[in-house]
Amino acid sequence: MPAHTPETRTTGTFCRVCEPSCALTAEVNGGRVTRLKPDRTHPVTAGFACHKGLYYTAIHNDADRLDAPLKRTPDGDGQRRSGQPFTAVSWDEAIGDIATRLQDITQRHGSTAVAGYIGNPMAFNALGSEAMDSFFRQIGCQRMFSSATQDCSNKFAGAEAVFGTSTLHPVPDLEHTDYALIFGENPRVSHMSFIAIADPMAKFRAAVKRGAKVWFVNPRRIEAVTPATGDWLPVKPDTDLYLMAALLHELDKAGLFDEQTIREHGKHIQGLRDFIAPWDADTVAQVTGLDAAQIRRIAREFGEAPSACVHMSTGVNMGRQGTLCYWLLQMLSFVTGNLDRPGGNYYAAGFYPAAKAGRTDTSQVFFRDGTFPPDYGPLRHIRGILPANLLPQMIEQDTQLIRALIVMAGNPLLSVAGETHLRRAFGKLELIVVLDLFRNATGELADYVLPCADMLERRDINICGLGMQYQPYAQYTDAVVPPAAERREEWWILNRLLQAMGRPSLFDQPLAEGQDEPPLFQRLDRMLSRSGLSVAQLQQADHHTAVLPRHTPGRFYSDWLQTDDQRVDCCPALFSDALKQAANIFAELQQDAGKAPSANLQLINLRTHYMHNSWYQNVPQLKREGQQDNPLHMAPEDITRLGLTAGTPITVRSASGALQASVHPDDTLRPGVVAMVHGWGNQQTPGLTLARQHPGTNVNVLLPSGPGSFEVLSNQAFMTGIPVQVSALV
């Protein structure tokens, strides 16, 4: 008789890699996920999904996935090194030992001795993020770090100052706009950030087809720039603030400010006008690398368009003045009357009014209370997060040293600047615990690596897009397959730790008749109830999805704005020192603009389809020929000027460090700009077999770290526009 072939079943789910949460159909055969496809019948994402979601089967089925808790076996000298052996242990042993050691550390050193580092994927994990907040709050953790200070904390800080809340981020109305300015963003590769929109390139194509003007402002002619989707404005790196200031200057000069909107809904407008006064188009032209007449023309077109919208992403966030840029971005929308207007920018509340949840009193934002040494200067908590660029200092030099670090779905060793310093600092910790899918570079130095269920192995709700969904909707997913081996969800791990430490946990709650686990969705049910929904209703709905009404303008100032007086702050007092520093930086840029081109190379972050976060570093489909390393991309003019050729081994130096790479000609870069892809550097990561075979170079060695390496307003690290020198490797 022929062997029995397991039947393939299909089930719906959704991607949890970036904000759109694109709907997927999973094919399961014999308990194994064999394929992920776009869900073509989904009422919102309608069959769109990018390779990040579709390639997730390679992550889910990777032989390097963690299947049991691992305990590191230190060498005889007690030093913490990559490559030390790990031993599989039971959950009871791991939980018991970790809990005992955490209690001992807090008893000896206080709760400030325990720190947490949170990676991006936790934002896409509804139950895990809730459990994470509860866990760190209960153990009294005050030192929280996050990948947010590497890519987006400036937006939280800017929204707090301008709108009174860190969770109010107006999205562009691309379907109805007549004019769009998109700063530092590559929708074709990254699919946009701080906006949940399926197939953004289709929106740009449709906008251009109906006659809208779209500008992508970027030092590189990104993949999103085509005749059908928009034009390129080749700004110099890290000068977006002065371009925005000049646009506002020229708008005001032309009488294109909406004075009625400003009177009714704004405050401190004179402060804005004072700030933009010095920076007309002629003044900023050389610094930004743009033609003054073109700047004036774009300003007038933007102001005279029936509707206009703006958006920006990491290419601007990662600069030295990301918070001020986010402020001026909002001002471009507000002072022209395009905020809360069809075709402009609007707030999409989603199934829960998150704008109110992020309300913050910005009058008490800096602190010098003795908790931190004065060498750091004034520090802020941005949504509870401190600058990751100070993590090694707080381990080695602080008056109250960090002695234990818990890392969740993150890889600070390769994501944060200063790998060498971080390795040394991590060696001084008494305890490192990593919760992840893989034993990544950071996990190699951990005492325990705990195996987590992935997005196909857990229930979830699309919580990340709250307040940013172009089309608001709520979607639930069951686990596509049960967690394999000894993998566990984060909520389970963290509550087991709390229980072992004698603190309240979900496992203390009595189970109702027929229940085999504690109630998990109470908070989410409360949130969903604001839209008349519940988890049970979503479970029964077609596609497990409820589509919510689209935004209608007119509620931004009355319902969503969270300042005490319900006015948009056009020049927050919090920015006082930063505005003075902006003038100093501009003077430096003017001096640099007059130097020889060879002395003016600036490094930016290159986004590609072939590298994303740590989990994708081990995906075979992304390590195809020509994508097995991260060379330095250079404009052909710069290659010729420096006497180099394609493939030439080179040394790249900055004020912070040096690395070796090879030259890759790239005619998409404006001259004077070089680019490398972040996320490489796995020479010492045996837990990721393929990534170690093709380790590439950790570009973060070139980035500044420690005090002075981040924007004080937001804790955002400086990661773009880095001055570098390039020379042939001798």
C-alpha cells in the first residue's frame, strides 16, 4: 500500500514584522508550516504581502531555532566569551536559578541593578508586551533600554512636545493628496514606518496617476523613485532640518501660512517664525546641496496645493536633530492648514484611542536626581526608555551599577554602537538572560538563552498599528501550529519568573471551570470594547477581522490633541537649547560645505531587501549571490576621485573607529555620500550558522557611542551623516 501522505490544511494569520500586519495564509502539512502566501481575500490588505512575511517560514523552520532553555558553561577563569558551550536544561531549573540570582542581585544592589533591553519585535506581540511591562514594573526595574533609541524615539519625543502625547502621529492621506513630501523613507523596501498601510507603492502610483506631485527627499535615489511613483530631491545627509526650515520660511514669506488655523488651534507661533527666520532658500542651498530656486518652488507648490501631506522615517530620525525635524514636519502640515484635512495628515484612531494613552507632562522631563552621574548631563525617559548608547557606561561607571541584563527579542551587541565596549561591559555583568528565537550575538554572552515561540506559534492581535492604520481594523490570529519542542511564549516565561520570585503573576489567578491557562485577553478585551468589539467576536468573524470606519476630519483638535489647552505647540519651550545648537550645527555645515569633496564623505544607512532585523540574518533566500557581504557603496565620481575601483579592499575610518570593506559602485548615491547596510558582523555568532558563514562587517563600529552620541531631547542615537574617510587597504 502507498505511504500515507499528510493532508495539507490552510489557515489565516498575519505578519508581525512591520506595521501593516499583512494578512497571510499558512499551509500546514503534518504539523509543519510549509508555506506562507498573501491572503488575497482579506478585506484590508487584499493580497499584499512582502518577502519579509513570505520568507518567515525560513525563520520558523530554521534548524538553528532554540528548542530548549540553554545554560552557558563558563571557562575556568569565569570570563564571558562568545563560543563557550551551552547545555540544555529544564524550564524548572532555568526559571529557578534565574529567579534566585535576580533576587540576590536586587537584595545586594537594589532594583536599579537590573536592566532590560527590548527589541523591535516586542511591539508586535500583544500578550508578550503586556507581560513584559508587568514584569519589569513588578521587579522595580528603572533602567530600560530599547531599539527605539536606534530608530524612532525622536518621534515619541517630538509628538510629546508638539501634541502633548507620545502616541499621536498623523499619517499622510495618500489616496486624496495633491502633494506629498516624503523625507528619509524608502517605501518600496521598508514599506514605511509609523503608518500601517498595505502596498504603499500602489498608493503612490495611484496618486501620481491622478496628477499628485510626490517628492522623495533622500541622499540616495531610492527604489521608490520612478516616473510612476515620484521624483527625487537629493538632499545632503543630516540636513533635513534646514530644508524644512527653509520651506517654512518661504511659505511664510509668500503668505501661505493658514492664519485662521494658527489662531484657532496653535500657540507660540512667533517662536517658530523666529527660528525659521535666518534660513531662507538661498541661505540653506549650499548646506542642503539643493538649488535655492527649487526649494522656493517646492514651498510654493506645497502651500498652494489644494491638499498636501508629509511623512518621514529613519533616514531623518537617525540624524543629530531628529526631534526638531519631526517638529518641523508637523509644522509643515499644521501651519498650511493640512492637518486634519482630507489629502493632508490625519489621526487614525484604530480600535482604541491610543493618543490619550501616551499623554505626558513635558514640564518635568529632564532629571538630575542623583540616580545618574553628572557626566551624562541631563537625561530623559522617553516612554520609559533611556539611551542605549549609555548602556556600557551604566554597567561599568555608574554610581549604581547595572549588574543584570534581561534582553527580549533584541541584539544590542550588533544593533547599538560600540560593540567592543559592549562586549567588555557585558563581561562584567553577573547575569545576562536572553529571550529569543535564536542564540544571536548577544545570546552568545548570556548565562541563559530561553527559547520563545514565534509569531506562527502564538495567538495575537494586530496591536502595533494603533493610531497609525491607514484603514483601521482589528484582527485576531490563533497559533498556526503549537510551539515546537520546549518553546514558550513570553507571557508564560515572564509570569513563571514572577511566580518563582514570589511576586504576583497570572498563575496566581484561579482557573475557571474548563480553563487550562490563566485569562490572557482581559486587557485586550477592554481595549477592543472601545470599538464595540471583543476577542471572542474577532475569533468568530470572517478572517478574524473587524474593519472599522475610516477617519473623518474634524476631531483632531477636539478629541485627539492632548496638550492642556488643546493647542498645537508651534515652538515648545523644551526645545530652547536644541534650537541654539541647531544654529551652531548649521555654522559647522557651512564650513564643511566649502571643503574639498574627498574630505566630505558622509556615511548613511542603506536599506535593502536582503537584510532586516537579527532573525533574517540566517535566511538562505536573502544570502543569494551578490548579497553575502555588506560592501561600502560609493558614487562612481567618488571612486574615481579617490583612485579606487570596484571591489577594491578599503579602510573606512570615522572619529569613532575603523573597519575594512570593499568598494561597490552605486550611481543612486549623490556624490559625497557613502552607504553601508547595518545588521552584519556575525563572526562570533556560532548560534546562527549561515550568518556566521557570511558575517559581513558591523558598520556600527563607525558610529559614536557614550555621552554626547545621542540627541538629548529623545535619546536617539546618531546613526546617519557620519563623517568618514575612505582609503585603499594597505
